[in-house]
Amino acid sequence: LVPNISNATREEEVSNEGKQTRSSEDWREGRRIVELDVLATGLRACLKCGLPLQLGHTIDIQTYGLGCLLKVQCFNTICMHVNSVPTGKRHDRVWDVNSKLATALVHSGLGERQANSFLSELNIPAFSYKLVSARLKEVGNVVEEVAKESTNEALEKELAAVEQKKGKLVVAVDAGWQKRGSGRAYDSKSGHCSMIGPEKGKIINYSVRSKECRVCSRAESRNESPRKHACYRNWEGSSKGMEADMVIEMVKDVQSKGCTVAALVGDEDSTTIGRVRANISNSIEKMSDRNHLKKILGNSLYSLKKNHPVLTVKIIKYLQSCFNYIIAQGEGNPEQIAKDLNALSKHPFGDHQCCSSRWCKFLSNPKSVFKSFPQGKLSCQKKPLTCASLQKSLESVFEGYAKNSLKLSTVGSTQANESFNRMVSAKAPKHVHYSSSGNLNYRVAASVAQKNTGHRYLVNVNKKLGLSPGYHTQRLARLRDYQRSKQRALATTRAFKRKRLEKKAKMHQKLASAEVREGVSYQTGCSLDAAISDDIQSIPAPVITPEYLPLEPKTLNDSSMTYFDVETTGLGRDSHIIQLSAVNSQNTKFNRYIKPARPILPQASEVTGLKFQNGKMYHDDREVQSIGISNALTAFILFLKEIHNTVLVGHNSKIFDVPILITALEKNGLLNNFMSSVKGFIDTLPLFKECIPNQPSYSQPKIYNTLFGELYSAHDSMEDVVALRRLFEKISPSLVLKSKFSGTYESVMQLYQHRNCTKGLLTTLRPLTNSKTITNCMATKIASSGLGLSHLKLAHKRDQQQGIENLFTELCGHPSKARVTKSKKIIQATSTYLNDLEE
């Protein structure tokens, strides 16, 4: 059953049976919020006999919200008086902690349910809605008073700044609603509006509208007259009409204080200025918001993109930036703005005769480049846009703006109002209904006070309530205000702006690359459209080439070394093994000649002295016994299993011997058995370079000759492993060096599998290399990133050249490293090839 607390006169604990209980039998249950100084004072002495009290003698507890009274019995057997010891301070029989709770709810944007969920997880008793509602009224009135004082002070400072410049009072206004509008339906039950002076950036007035009152609505549903209460319902019209009404109220309120509003800065989304002129004065001017103008221009350009694919997102953003420069540089000069806007439609097409040096860099440096254009870093004269229909469409768009150049010559900004709206949404989240009580007004007022005076408004609220702000409250308020002032100072620096733009560009790049890889994943009605339902294939995410993970020194210390070498039918990694040799630390040797499955190349035969003729193997023209590759590998594994915890050591083994050996093992189904016998590998080529620097050659015979002054029969794998063992023991590298140039078996296998995958994808890219579109090296890079020809076709189909660019330039691994390349030349060549392929 749900506990009944409707008749509770104070915050008391309630049992699950719905019975009110004035106390808890076990006061040790759960946690409490305690002011240690108050508790220590209460336990100092018994009120009857004067002897000290002990917390362990508590026999009962009474809870009042977050405050409580402990019933502590005196241990004096003669006295036995039960003392009431509070856990915190009170004012007018109200617990300070409960008033501070209400302030915290308003400031942090939490409601009663969220706060109780938070407290219950901490095992702190919950509070009732009735208690917090009473405390919210107490605190809310004070918060509104502090907010009003801050707006009056902000108005005085704004007027002083305007008078100092001998200008007129211009204010920015913007409204926000408690419920998001869908674009077709605006049915929020409440809204708020702020008026900000651009000189100081502070709120000089604000207003709130609400269409609902909980008390009145409840009485109406019962056909009763509402009880006496503070009603916050002050609007009966539509939600769209709130903004104009609030602006009119604020302008009248400011003018009632002897101030004349000369102009309003606002967006283009409402008829506010018309209503203000009709109700107040026709002399009030309307100034547009530059951010909304940029957004409207963006919408127009994006609508053109549907018919003109060459108008990419980067070009649109470039045109928006030029538009911003024109408006900013032409402030107060409508003729210049009109001229520049007409020139902007020709600018992307290489015609700069009408451009201005204030925003067009091609006039001062004709060799400048359109970095944002698909053609890339090529001069404007070589690769401007050429689409005549697009130019005509752009002329139509910018011609409309040029006709309103007088309006564009005096623009303002409502960015501060937008910032305030975000602050309100943090204190009054849109998913929580606060509109039917004073709760919304309190939270808007708290946002106003915080916007104007910072977090220290909490100190003022506490003082007006007669409460001590407290050390921690003041400390955090000062810290937050300092952080905010520091953030504002940094935000104006060039380095911060550049970093912000770079971060934004990387985020856009990441999003664009992901959308190209995923295809259509979310779109209105996409599941009903059979034409696009097939585009569900995903392009693989970037593949980073695996690296050797070194063996731990402890593992190497507990392992024995086995030196190995292979001789093959050729010099490539796809060659077959024809001799496999090894020797361990105990000088136990292993040597097998293997019948090749393919002919031995003359170059390899000349180096190794091995020949295979008429089913027989010859070494230096001497017949040797040879066996099949499967038998040889099986014998090699048995040889390794006799040595526990062995590590294979080879010269240049990372590049050659290990991949060839693993390929042979995999083809013969012996890889798992081999894995259980070997801990990892060590490559002595880079190790010798570290230990014996400045050598002309690091081939094994040359190093052997340098250290021992003698030669041996090189390229006989048996002789090679014996020589390698002698070299290794002579140099005697430390465990740290061994670890540095080692690799775990797992990491070696990952690298091997990656190479196999790359090899498979590389074969699909041969048409590109055969046509000289890309080089073999670039094809390897593309395949190594996990891309094949089918993936390139899919990306090109989805977004033409922009799709290839987004795919190739996708960031992976290192923050500035592209998946394939950032070369515009390669991107354009690949796109051209795929375009010709489609045709």
C-alpha cells in the first residue's frame, strides 16, 4: 500500500502500512544530515541534572524532513531525563536544512522525485512533497526578490554605459518555452522571456507566462471555488502569442522607470515588433539577430543542395562565413553590404571583379585557394565552381538579402538570451512539469540572478532568509564564478577560437565519415521507401595496423631461447619453405629439407644452393633426404614441445620468417598445436642495430664476420641458426632489450591476419592500379585500412566525391592521422574513376 501522508502536519516517518509514526524504533537505521557543532552543543549537558549526555543513549528519533530530534536519555539513574537534541539549526521553528534543501532544488534543477531518489540511494530518509512545497514558497519569494534587485542594478549599469557612449538604449529580447515545439505544434503551457542590454550583457528585465494553475485546475475539476492562494496563471492565449505580450510588458516596465527603449534585437520568427509598435510606440526600431540571419541563409542554401549536389556542406559553411564577414565589415554602410552580397554570388565561380578586399582574399593574393571546395588545394583560376544553374540560384538568394541591406547594416545578437534560455532549461528541465505552480517562476528567477550576479546569488538568498550561507556554499560559489570568468576570458582569445573551430571540424568530419559508412540509418519514412531500403550495407570502420606487443621481462627470464631459420622457394612472403632448421640453448638441433609444392626460383636456388629435380632434393649438388611440409612441421612442433616455455629467435623474422612459418602452419592445420608450444618471438635485426650501432650492414653474415673475424656457410638454415645462437650469446642482450624487440604470439597472429585481409582487399583494387589512377603503395594503404573496391563504390554512390573524401580522410588512431589520405588529388582521381565506371 502507498503510505498516506496527506494529513501530515510535519515531515514524519511513515510506515508501509500507511500509519504515521512519530519516531523510528531503531534510530541507528540509515543516515542523517547532521551539523556537528549543533549536535555537540546538545550533548554537552542534561537539561535537568547538567551531566554530559552520550549519543549511544539515544532511545528515539523524530524526523522533520532532513532535520531530526534525537531523544537522548540521561545516564544518571536518579535523573533519567529524556533530552531533545536537535541535529541542526532552526529559524522560526523551521529547520535550516529544509530551507536550504528547497534552495538547492531550485538551483540544481531537481524536483522532489529526483531529490528523494538521490537521498534514498544514500540511505537518507525521504521528505514529503508537502514539506518541500512549503519551503519552496518561502525560498522562492526571496529568490524572486534577489532576481528583481539584480535586474534593477543591471538596468542602471546599462543606462550608464549607454550615456557614456551617448547612444540609445538597445535591448535584445528572446523567449523560451517549457515544452519544445515540433515546428508544427506549439502548445507549451508556459514560457519566459528575457531582455538583455548588449553593453553589459546582463538581464535588465524578464517575464513569465503560464496558462495553468494546479489549485485552480483542481477546483474546476470538482466544480468548486478555488481556495485562497497565490495564482500564477496569467495567460489565456496561444503559446505563440506569449512572446509578444511579454516583450510589451517588459518594455512598458522599463519605460515606467524613466528609460526609453530605442530598438529591439530579435529573431525573425515572430510579429513581436509589430505588436510593440501598435501598443507602445511606432518609433521603436527592429534590429535582426546575426545568428538567425546566418541560420536562415543556411536553410536556403541547403534547400539548393538537393538540386545542386556540387553545393557541399563545406561550401555552404564557407558562404555563410563570407556572409558573416560582409555583415560585420559593412556595419552602418548599407550600400557596401548590397554591393558585396551581389558579388558573393559570383565569388565561388572565380569572378572577383566586384569583391571587396575586406572579405575576399583573392584580390590581395590571386594564388589563394578554395580550401573548402571539392577540388581542393588548387588555385581559384583553375578550379572554381562552374555550374551555371547554381550560380543563377545563388544570385537569386543573395539578391533578396541585398534588397534588405539597410536592415542588415544594423544587426545585433540574441546569443546572451539563448545562453539564458539554456540556463533556464537546466534549472527547469523541459521533461518536468513546473508550469502549474510558482516553481517555474522561482527557477526562472534563479536563472536571472545567476546570469546577472553569478553563483554568489545563493549567498544573498541565504542572507535574506536569515540563514548562514556556510563556508562550503560560499567557497563553491566563488570557485564557480572564478571558473566562469576565466572561461569567458579564454573564449575571446585567438588560440581558444582556433581550437574550438578545429574541434568542431573534427566532430563534423567524424560524423560525415560515419554517415557515409553507415548509409541511410535514420530518415523520415525510410522504412516505407522501397527505393532506399537496399542501402543497408555498412562500410567497415577504420582498421589500424596491429603492432607487436612485447613479452614481459619476467616471461623472457623464465623462457628458453630457440633459434630458427627457413629457406624458401623465393624472396616473397608467399614463398614455400624448403628447409627448416632450429637449435636450442642446450645445443639440440633440428633440420629438415622439405619437398616444395612450387618450383624453386633460380635466384633463390643460387643463394641457398638448394635444387629440387625429379622428386629429389639437392643441396650444393648433393642429394639430401626431404619430406613433406606437414611431416616437417609436425616434427618441428614435437621438437619445440620438448623445451618448455620457449621463445623463437630469428634474424629479420618479423618481416620474413615468422609470416612464412605461420602461413605454412595454417595451411596444414597445425597452428593451434604450434601456439601451445611457443610464448613469442624475438627479431635480432633491430636488436643488433641497437647493440652494435654504426655498422655498414646488418646482414647476419656481416655481423658474424665483424664480431668473430670469420665466415660461415651462410643461407644454409642449419648453419644460420648455429651462427645466430653464437651471435646472440656473444652480445648477451639484457632482458629489457630482449623485451623491446620481442612480440607475443597473440600480437604476431593479429598482424598476420591483418596482412592476409589486406592481401585479399588489395586484389579488388587492381583495376585502380592498372588504370594508373592510384599507385601500388596507395592501393596497399587503402586495403590496409580495411577498404576494398566495393566499399569505394558504395561511398561514391552515397555522396559522390564528398563520400570518397569523407571515407579517405576519416580520423583514426592519432588525432590528425587520416584513414587513407588527405590528398585532394588522389580523392578526385578516385572519384573520377568511379564516376566513369558508373557511366
